[in-house]
Amino acid sequence: MPDFCGLELAHPIVNGSGTFDAIAARRAFGDELDAAFPFSAFVSKTITLAPREGNPPPRLWEAAGGLLNSIGLPNKGLEGYLAEDLPELARLPVPLITNVMGSTVEEVAALVEALGEREEVAAIELNVSCPNVRTGLDLGADAAELGRVLRAVRPLTATPLIVKLTPNTADVASVAAAAEEAGADAVSLINTLRGMAMQPGRAGRPWLGARTGGLSGPAVRHVALAQVAAVASRVAVPVVGMGGVTSGRDALELLHAGATLVAVGTESFRDPAAGRRISGELSELAANRPFVSEV
Ligand code: RRO
């Protein structure tokens, strides 16, 4: 049973933010979903203070071994989340982690303060790493800037704060160390890698409405492993590792690289029950110790 920021979780597999819609899944699968929920904690899609429409279409491109997205953070805003989504998400059979993003220190502070007061929210994940939205703050790529924002918001809540890091930076371990020093209770990585796809037959024209997007899926798994290992050897706080996990063996490799929890993201789009399958495979690997030590 992993202990993560004081939460006792049933197994180490959670979802990556924005990759599993628990409210839509309950509509589709009813109470069956709660009886066999795929994750040991649920991480919400990122919310912002004000509602957002998201980026112009097209928003998705299927890449070799991966997915490029430029969703652009459509969401109901804090008020809509508190009124409509939080009551639904609070009924899930696992702890709720709410993911937030702000464009200014004041926005991040308002989000953290409001969510920190809600007992339904077990932890807050600060998204400082969306590749598809210009925030005006280059938080995730700049250790000093991230430290400044975290020091301002840390005193506003006792709720655990997880910082979601970007792989689109030269030295992710230094950014993680700055987050830890400024009071982060955990870090999570990787978010998507900035990428581009061209329109077939239209020379030089980008496919995505926002020109660039974020790459996820098996194509990024080895980048994730390298970055999780670099961060885990630099910080003492727990690390949530993610990037291209499709099997228990992939999850185990991230745990061996130093992660405490592993998030499943893109694979859940292909199979919404992937998290459950992967946690089952992981416990089978763990039960078969000689095999595990060879991995
Ligand atoms: O909504 C998005 O476009 C998005 C977000 Br907030 C993020 O953190 N990572 C990503 O790949 N897409």
C-alpha cells in the first residue's frame, strides 16, 4: 500500500490529468465503475479560474506510437468545477486530486485557496507544464520563477501540493529541486513533449489548429524514464512518474527509476480499463520476485 503525501492508496497506479473523464465514465458504466475503479486516486483535468473554450480544431493527431494534442485547456472554471464537478468527483471510491493552472501568481493563489478549503480535495496538483497554453508565466521551465510562485501559494493551504513538471526544459531536476525547496509535497512528470504535425499534401502547413501540440504515449516513454530517474535522484519528496505506460512492466520500470506512484494517460483513451489491467500486471510482477529482479 503506497503512502503518498499521507494518503494510503490501494496500489501505485493513478491517472494522468486530463486522460480519464470519471464523470462521463460513470454515465457510461454506472455503479460498475465504482466497484472496479481503475485508479487508486483520481486526478482531475486541469481547471483555471475563469472558464476557457480551448484551442481551435483540429486538436488531435495520431503519431507513430503516440498522440499529439492541442486541446488548450477547455474547462468550466473554478466556480463551475465547484458547483457541478466536485460533488460528482467526491463520490468516487478513491481520493481526489484536483489539477489547476493559473496565468498569474494571484490566479494560482485563488485556486489553491479555494480548493484547499474543500475536504473533498485530498491534494492539489499545480500544472506548470501545459505545452498548449501561453500563461505569461514561464513557470515550469524556470526554477527561480517556479520557486517564487510556490513560496507565495504554499502558506495558503495545508492540503498537499504536487507540482506537475514539464519535459520541455533543459534541466528538469533543477526545476524539481526548486519546487521541493519552495514547499512542494510531491512532483509529477512528465507532461507532454512539444511537437508538430504537418497537414498531408499541404506543404508547410501545420495540422493542429494551434500549430503545435504535446506528444504523449509510448513514443515518449524513454524520455519519461530518463527524466523521472534524474528527478528522483535529486529530490526527497515522492515522484509520480508517467509517460507512455501501457503495461505493468512499464510501470515497474518507472518505480525502479524512483517513482512512488505511476500514472497511466494515453493508454486510457484506447482502453478505459487500462489502469486496472496495469495495476493487476504490476502486482503479478511484484508477487514473482525473481522475475521482477530481472526487469
Ligand atoms: O489541455 C491541454 O491542451 C493539455 C494540458 Br492542460 C496539459 O497539461 N498537457 C497537455 O498535453 N495538454
